[in-house]
Amino acid sequence: MIATAFHDAEVAGRFDTLVGRFKRDVSTHDYRLNAIVKALPAMRGSKVLDLGCGKGRFARQLIERGSRVIGIDISARMMVEAEGLARVKATARQLPFGDAEFDAIIAVETLEHVGDVSAVVAEARRVLRPGGRFIVIDKNAWSLDARRPWLPSLAIKWLDERRGRWMYPAGGPVRERWFGPSRMRRLLSERFTDVSTEYLLSDTEACRTVFRICPRARLMVCWTATVPGGES
């Protein structure tokens, strides 16, 4: 994947074009939100950066729980709908913040869209205080499809890309990147300590035995990493 301003512009353009596809709100019972709340340190008064905030649906939930949240995104049209949230238009590769400014960073289905994941992880490490948490929720490359669990999720993605039903068109300059859980863990371990991996169970997956008994088949993974030093 190309890791340049051109890549960022392509991604921003797709989100601007498809802004209507994305929801403004998230349920208080959402399994991804629950994973974030569980992974965050003491929430009241904590300063949190929402990396790829979109319309602010997760950020607003954290604000209601007492966190001070700033969102960043590269899509102007997505951010227009992020009311009630302090937000900045910027790339995750070059965060417009000083060192050690945040207690936590969340990135929900964000890293799959960036060109240089290592650069984003390095920037996250820079702006987190000692003991701060980086919470990444993204797609598992080795998952099975929730509705057709005899098929790999990546096979469905491949087919839908060619049918024009995915975020990015097949053959275009940008593709959505999914991660092997072990690979993401190794990447985070280069700059963080106490990296943990949790396979999240969606409501749809909970209806299928294979996902209940085999966590590694689940689509969404939550990785939590801590900056060395400070109070965890």
C-alpha cells in the first residue's frame, strides 16, 4: 500500500463520497464500545484521542462517560456530522499534538485504511503519556463470515470488491487492509508493552456455535497496548 499524501487523499475522497453509508450513532450495548470501555483506564477526566473519529459515534459515548475526547479524521464530510466533539482534520501519520498529551487513544476500524501502519503506531506512542493505552479494534484477516461460516471473510471481501459493493473498487490504488492478530500484536510490541489480544463476539456471531467455541474465527479483534512507565 502506498504511504503518501496521495494515499490519504484517496481515502478521504472515498469517505467523502460514501459518507451516507456510515452511522452517526452507536448503541450503548455495542460489543466494540464495551471492549473500549473495558480496556480504558479510569475514564472520568481522562484525555482520549479518537483516531479516525468519523461522525464521532464512539467519541460521544466516551464523553458521556466523563472522558475528554478529541477526534481526528481526514474526511471533511464525515467530520461535519461529528457534532458535540472537539475535532481536527489531520492524518494519523502526522498528529498535530505535542508529546505525551493523551491518556488513551482509540482506533476503531481505522488502521485498515492507513498506508503506513508503522508510522501511525509510532505517532500514537509519541502522543501518549507514560502508562497510556492504545486501543485498536479492527478486522481479523483469518476470520470466517458470520452468515456463511464455511467461507473465509476475506473471500467475501474479494468477491464484493469485484461486484462494486466494497469501500474501495477492485484494482484501485487503495485497498482496505485486514490484519493477522499475531502480526498486529508484534507491530504494537515494537513500541508498547503489555500488548493483549481479545477476539470480540458480535451479536450475529453469537448465534453460531463456531464463533462461540472458536474465538479466532471472529471478525473483530481488540488489541490493547500500554506505554512503558507511569501508572497503568
